[in-house]
Amino acid sequence: MELKELAVNALTQNKKAALLIGGAGVAVLGLGLGYKYLRKPEKVVRVGVVSQLLIHPLKSGKAVPVALAECQEAGLKFGELQDRHWLVVTEDGHMVTGRQEPSLVLISLTCEGGYVCLNGPNMEELRFPVKQPDNLAIDCRVFGADIQGRDCGDEVSRWLTRYLAGEKTFRLVHFEPEMRARRPTKDEPQFPQYEVAYSDMGPVMLLSESSVKNLSSKLEKEVTVERFRPSIVVSDCEAFDEDSWEDVQIGSVRLQRVMSCGRCIFTTVDPETGIINRKEPLETLKSYRMCKPSETHIYKSSPLFGQLHKVKKTGIMQVGDVVYKISR
């Protein structure tokens, strides 16, 4: 009798388990179907066209316009050129930008056949290998955060030091894929998290031509998009339309807006001359492009111009691609 009772009990328990599992399965299926039908479909709206793609390989250096780019999580890439992956530093590893050395904006860094080509006014072109594995990887400080860079060598250091004509010694470092990237919004939990190399805050900065024209109309001397160092320039939209594009589709790339781009003294460096005036267009931007009072803790006294995005889906984009705003 005991064996029979055990068998009956086991059968009863198995039936209960099967019913529970079956019920759970139906519940999950119901939730899935409910989510599918209750979830609002995406609304896709054409908002503009890509007119320029700009890669800034050297932080604060000249832009390299490209017709097509791979958009990676750390920003735009074309061949061996990657956005903000080379950085000028002092001997103790602190970053140097156009804020301290305005003439950096006149340096051109390009890549050709596995070599980096450095050019600057009144300087002979310098070529050196992109990959220099025997060189030291040194610790650098970028906006108070630690990040590594592969030293590009003494010859490059002498070239930069001579060009910048200062009392300091300058060096060039290169961020490599296996190095630990920065998380620029780690202290701002309200923002999506992502990683960059030597960029200020975001891997992709988007700006419209109309916004630049709007600003120029308020200045004595017009400014160009190059002054604001965007990754993606958009045409065929109204001024500051880009402020409202939370999710964007361009080609096979999906971008998510993180925050507005707060502007600093660097905007007063003329990209054509390398001369800093420390006033315009920053003062004019401050007259009409300040943040809401509730966002002062984020942007402080910086006017807002352009939008910073993280990369939700990597892929290829090109000049002429339609820009779509995605909403629900």
C-alpha cells in the first residue's frame, strides 16, 4: 500500500507542476502578446538630410570631411581615422586642447597606408606608423579622468613642441582599442551611460546648418560649422530643430540624444586662423541659448548649441542620407 500511495502522490504532484508550468506559460504568452499590441508603434518622421560628416582624429585639430563613415560606439571612423583618438598631452600626461593652445586647430592629422601624416603651418609634414606597439602606453588625464594613450614617439614630440613654440614639452598619444575608455557621464546617473576615448562628453555631436545660420545672423562676422566641431551636420530643417530629436535614424545607424552641448571659450577660436578672441560667438550664444533654470546644475553658465548623442546601433552613414526622428 505504501508504494501505491507514493506513486499516486507523485502523479498528483506532477500534474500540479504541469498545470503550474502550463499556466505560467500561458501568462507569459499573454504578457508578450499584450506588450506587442499595447506597445505603441514607432513613428518615423523625416527631419533633414546629412550634409557633412566630419571626423576630428586629433582632439582640437582640423576636421577631416568624409563622404561615408562607420559609426561605432566611440564615434565616427573611416579607415584608420577615428574621431578624437589622438591627443596632445604635457610631459606629465595632462591633456592639451585649443583652449590652452589655440593654434592646435590648424594641425591636420590624416592616415595613409598605415602611417599618420601630421601637417601644420610652416612645418614640414611628419609621417610615423599608426601602430607602434614597442612605445610606452602612458596614463593621461582628460577632464579629471584617467585614460591611457600609446606614446607616438620623440620625433613627434619634437615636432609638436616646435610647432607650439612654448616652454613646455608636448607629446602625442593614441588611444587603442584594447585600452580602457572613459565614461564621461558616470557622475550624472540621469544620462545614458556610454564610453568615449578623448571626446569631451559625447561620441557623436549633431548640429544643423540652420542653427549656425541663425547664430551668424546675430554676429558682425559669420561663423561656420567647423568652429563647433560637429560629427554630423544636417540640412533641410529649421534652426534648433535638432534640440527635439531624442532618437534618430541615419542610414543603418540609430542614435539616442544624451544632452545638449554646453559651449565654452573654445568656440571663440577661429578655425581658419587659430586666433582666440575670448568673446564671440560665446557672448551672443549666452544671450539666447541658455538652459532652463532646472538644468543649471548640469550646464551651469554654458550656452547650448548642438546635441550630443550615444550610439544605440552601429552601422554606416553617408552624406545625403535622410535623417529620421523616431518617436512613439
